[in-house]
Amino acid sequence: MKPLFRIPWAGIQLSVLLWLAILLLIAAVRVQRDGTVVSLPAVPLSFSEQRDTLVSQEARRAGVSVALAIAVSHVENWTGDSMAVSARGAVGLMQVVPKYWQHEFEEECGCGSLFQRRLNVCKGVRVLAFYLKQQKTTVLALRAYHGSLALHTAGDTYVALVLDQLVRPVTTQAPVEPPQQKERPFYEAAH
């Protein structure tokens, strides 16, 4: 049986494909400064996956529960947007308030813009570690991180959101709507 069509440049095509395969193999690995070869992921990590990786690395360095630090980061900034700014001026992945924390933890984290992902996560995790050591319970530490120690409703909502993130499987992290607030009787509202 004769082929339907003949490709006169098949030999050239084969060599081009071979070169492309070699280039792809070269592009699939990265040689680090110490000479070790690291394969690159086939699909680039999303902003959320990058954030989770950074948070888990910094949590281990700071001696904080990785799950708690990731839960806080998801509640503070569930999109993984390092340029996020809150109405109160908190910035970045961990929503660090520059007014209070810009020049803290510089020995551990370095200095620079809190919009830098690694710096923001480093400082944010250390702020969390600071409050975990300072406060008597994890709930109080979370409320302090959120800035709602004296704000009962806001603090309760924030703690509930973080605890909800703790019990979710990591692969299905999704934004969670805040729980509906119950109206307080008029005699409790004054306190």
C-alpha cells in the first residue's frame, strides 16, 4: 500500500522534534546555586498555592502550627493577592499593618515593602507567633491578630472563620461567608 502523501522533509522534521524535546527537558529542570538539580512543576503554582507554600515554610521557621498559619492566611486574604490592602491599611497576604509591624522582626525577615510576598508572610507569621506567646489562649491570640480583642462580635466571627478553615481539607479551600450574626437583646448591646 502506498502512503497517501509523502513528506520530503521528514528527516528535517524529526531532527526539529528531537531538538524541541531536548529544549523541553532542559526547561523542565533548574540547577540551583549549590549545583543540585530541581525539576520544575509542570503547571505553575497558583497564587494561593504559592501563598500556602510560603506560609508553611515560615510557620515551621517560627515554630507556629502550619495549619493555623495557613488558616489565618486564608481568612485574611483568600485570593492570594499580595497587593491587597484592607480598609484599615493592612497589606499583603497576611494583612500585616505597616503602622505597627513595618520595622519589627527585621533580623528574621529582613526589611522592605510589605507587598513583597515572602517578607509579608514572614512578618505575618511572626506577628501570629508573638500573639500566641503573649495571649493565654489561641482564641485570644487570633482575636489580637485580627485587632478585635475588645470587639466581641467581630472577634467571634473572625475566630469562627479561622477555625472553619482549620477543619477544611486543604485542597478545597474556598472563601467562606461569615456566619450570620444573631441580634443581641438590647440589655446586652450596651456591654
